[in-house]
Amino acid sequence: MSQGLNFANQDLRDRSFQGKNLIGADFSGADLRGCNFYRSQLKFANFANVRTGRSPRQIAIANFISFVMAVMFAGTALIATILLITFILTFIFGTNIVNRETIYWVAIIAIVVFAVGFAIAFTINFTFSHSKGIFTAIPITLIIAFVSGYFGSTFTKILVSGAFNAIAGSIKFNSFTALLTFLAIEPLQVFGSLYLFRIAINASRTAIGTQFQYADLTKASFHKATLISCDFTNAITDDVNWEQAQISRCKL
């Protein structure tokens, strides 16, 4: 075997071998977390005792995506809450219900929805992925809750006040049209929030670590390999040796 095809016991995390000719290459005992073997030629390759899955960099990226999506989910949930409460109050009780105290309490409810929504979406992501990052996620959620309550109250009150004024104006113009508009917008807000929630909680669980899509793995050996979060979609796996391999959360 040529020296160029000998990767045994090496740390190859996040390396790209995309489209490479690696026929007969020896990766035994190597750390292949985050590696990309997309469309590579891996006939007779030796992957015995390799370690695959998501690299620390991939985990960090997935967690960042989850954080952003959780914030967006919580933000859309906050807007949907404000829209729902302000419309119901204005539609039922009229503009007489609009005062500083009402605006204050609606803003408090909206902020609580934001904080709780973010906490649920962000922490469930780590729970589903069985990640130890949950111990980091908890203090982050507490910080976000404090920041949203302390610094977001004024902004939220402005949103609530603006919602009351806009809804009151639309109802005064035509209550039936205002109702139809609300029934069209509110479901979009809710479904949009649920979609963002789904992305947030699945960011880590669905992230692929080591990629073997469309690779030719004919007669390759994964003897005693640890295969976690690998993608073998459309890979050629004829006569592959999977003996004693530990396979978890892989796409085959």
C-alpha cells in the first residue's frame, strides 16, 4: 500500500475526501468525525475500528443554528400572542379596553411566551440529540429570559400598543374585513412558529457527521467500527463487512 493511502490511526476530523480515488486506502483506527467522502472511490478500503459522527465543529454549528431558530421561533410566538390577545380584547370590548395597564399585562404575557418558548425549543434540541450541551443550554436560557424581560419590555409594549392601534383602526373601518384579515394572518404566524420550532429541536439530531453519499464502498471493511450519524445514501455497499460494527442514527 502506498504511503499516500495510509491514514491509519490519524485524526482526520472535518477533512474532505470528496470525489477522491481512495481504492484500498487504510483508515483503520482513524477519527473520521465530520469527514466528507461524497462520491469517493473506496473499494477495498479498510475502516476497521474507525470513529465517525459529528465533529466538535459540526456540533457547534448545529447548536448555533438551534439557538438562532429558537430565537426566531420565540419571536414569532411572541408576535402571534400579541396579535391574538389584542384582537380578541379589541373585538370584544372595543377601544375602551386599551390603556396603560392592559398594554403592560399583554406585554408581560408576550415576554413570558418568548422566554418559555425559547427555553423549550433550545433545550429540547440537546435532549433529543443526547448531548451533554444541555448543561450549557440551561444557563443560556436563563440569560435569555432575563435579557428579554429586562431589556425587551419597552420594545414589547411598543409592539402591543401598535397592535392595539392597528386593530382598532381596522375594526372601526370594517369589523368583518378585520376579522377575515386576522383569521388569515394568525394561522400563518402559528404554523410559521411551529415550523421554526421543528427546525430548532431537530438541528442536532438530524445533523450528519460523516458523509458517504454516492461513495463506492464495494468490499470495504467496517469491522468493529463505530458508525454514528453517518449518511450512506445511494452509496454502493456490495459485500461490505459490517461485522461487529456499532451503527447508530445512520442513513443507510
